[in-house]
Amino acid sequence: MDVTLAAGSAWTDPACPVARTVDLIGDRWSLLIIRDAMDGATSFTEFHQRLGIARNILTDRLRKLVEHGILDKSAATDGRRHTYRLTGAGQDLFTAVVALRQWGERHAFAPDEPHSILVDDQGRELPELHPLGQDGTPLSAEASHVRRTA
């Protein structure tokens, strides 16, 4: 996995995992490509049709996601096209995508406004994500802090 940025770019905050993650995948198109890859999209055409993204932007974001080890690119069976699949690092973003989705369900829709629902293989809605401390008690922003390195 390449954890460097493009030539001429610098990390927003080199010691912060949140900032580095945003530097790598934080634009809306990258996150939506990752979301759609989690939902089964594998080809350029599928991503293009689902997202309605300009082809040049999609090409750039797919390239960057491959370079950063989020997606793996391989030749399709027809030999003319490519398929894209989440790597282990890409699959590790599932919890973050679920957290963003659940935040959106609570704060980006009116109470009676319809929206898509994420369900498991049995059709059940996913439970709310809640960070827990080492002892199993719920954590909040007020009950945690960042320990900075020197």
C-alpha cells in the first residue's frame, strides 16, 4: 500500500490518522466509489452509471484508490476492460462508511424523508455503531481525547 501523496502534495497533519485518511480518501467521489464497491460495483461502467460522475474524474479517483491500496485493479475476463475490487484496506473502511451512513440517517434527512437502508444478508437493519472503552462502557467525544506524539 502506497501511503505517500502525489508529488508536490503534503499531508494536512502528518501525525493525525484522521487527517491522513481524509487526505487519501476524503473527497466525496472517492467515498462514493468505495461505498459502491462495497455494494458490488466492479467495473468502470458500473461506477459511472451509479454515480453519474464525469469520466475523467472517475478515472482519476479509481487510479488514486488503486495507488493507495484501497482498490485492486485487474483485467476483466474479456481482456479489454478492468475490474476493481476492495483490498483488505478498502474493506477496513466498512465501519467508517457505516458510521457516515448512520450519521446521515440521523442528521441529513427530515424525520419522515425516505432513504436507503443498509441491511445484513438476512435483510435486517444494521444496529447503531457505538464506540466502547476497553471495559465495554460506551465512549463519547467528551470521554476520550487524542494523545499526541512528540
